[in-house]
Amino acid sequence: MKFLLIQLGVIALILMGCGESVPKGKSARILAMGDSMMAWHAGKDSGISDNVEQILNEPVIDRSVVGARMLYHLPITGAMGLNISKQYAPGNWDWIILNGGGNDLWLGCGCSRCDSKMNRMIGKDGRSGEIARLVSSLRRTGAQVIYVGYLRSPGVGSIIEHCRDEGNELESRISQMAQADSGVHFVSLQDLVPYGDRSFHSGDRIHPSRKASRAIAVRIARIIDR
């Protein structure tokens, strides 16, 4: 029991450092939530949120956490941010940048026989499931939501290459969800990575490189700016 408590304490310290808190007295109007794609390079002025800040010249509060999922039921670590919905923090948000679902498919079912998990995240019509419920709840705060898709594999030695079909199906459903609400904007990254081009990925060929984080931020900032 003592060892378990120590482990939980260590996890808490790690996760508390991952999600950015909402500063008091600040007029931030943009919140970011999601998994490691959003969190990669965060705090080094090179993450997606960092680049959105630089492009728009205004603060972005980034609460994303590496390893976070849409379907996550452990209460303690979920409350710390491994459950993406728990990353939300009250504020006067005009925009909420959101991503997620990839870990549920890749880690949760190995991108194989994932139909049940896919449906639990989002239905075929884009109107049911955890993602649809989360986006609906965020919209009820008055904020507009920008849902960001995933980078595609460079097709060169990537361990997520076999997840392509599942990723395409997930994003097709998210796109349908966005089409039903003018306050939800889907940012597809399907065309961002030329086949065989490794420069858009970090060394693991899963997460975005600094170059990709900037390119993704440009697409997000265009929506907010316009």
C-alpha cells in the first residue's frame, strides 16, 4: 500500500507539470486540450499552442497531457488530465483547441477490431459518443471548438502505419460532427505530410516535429484570425 501511494504521488507530480494552469487576472481567451500531439514540445516555445501564441500574439492556456485518452476511467489520474474531458478549466474562452482519440485506438485496441471503441468515442453520424458529448459540452460554454486531426504516417518505418484506416474513419466521423455545427471547426492534417518525408515527425515517427507543430498552428490560427 505504501509503495502504491508513492507511485501515485510521483504520477501526480509528473502530471501536474504537464497541464498549464489558468492564470488569475489574465485575459486569455484560448484554451488547448488533448494528448501528446498537442503537448509535444510544449514549454519549449515549439509546441502547437506555443506557435499559435506566437502567430496570434496572444496567450494560449495549454492543458494537454501526454498519453491522454477520450475513454479513460481511472479517477485519480483521469482527474489529472489523462481523461481529456477533465482537462477543461473554467474561463472566458472564445476558442477551445481540442484533439484526441488516437491513443484510444492505438493503445486501447491496437488499431485492430476497434469498432466498439470507435463507436463509444463517436458514432458513424458524428452525433453520439464521448467525443460528441465533450464537444457539445464545450460548445455550451459559448466557446467555438477547433478539433485537430492527426498527422499521417510518413510511410517510412512508422509503427502507426497500420492505423491509417482507423484514423481515417475516426476523422470522417469528426468531420461530420463539425459540419452539423458552425461553431465547430475540423482541422484535417491528412495532406500535411508528403509520402516519405520524415521532416514532419519527431524521431519516433509518431509525434510532430517542431516544423510540423508550426505548420499545424498556422492552420489553427487561420481559423481564429478569420
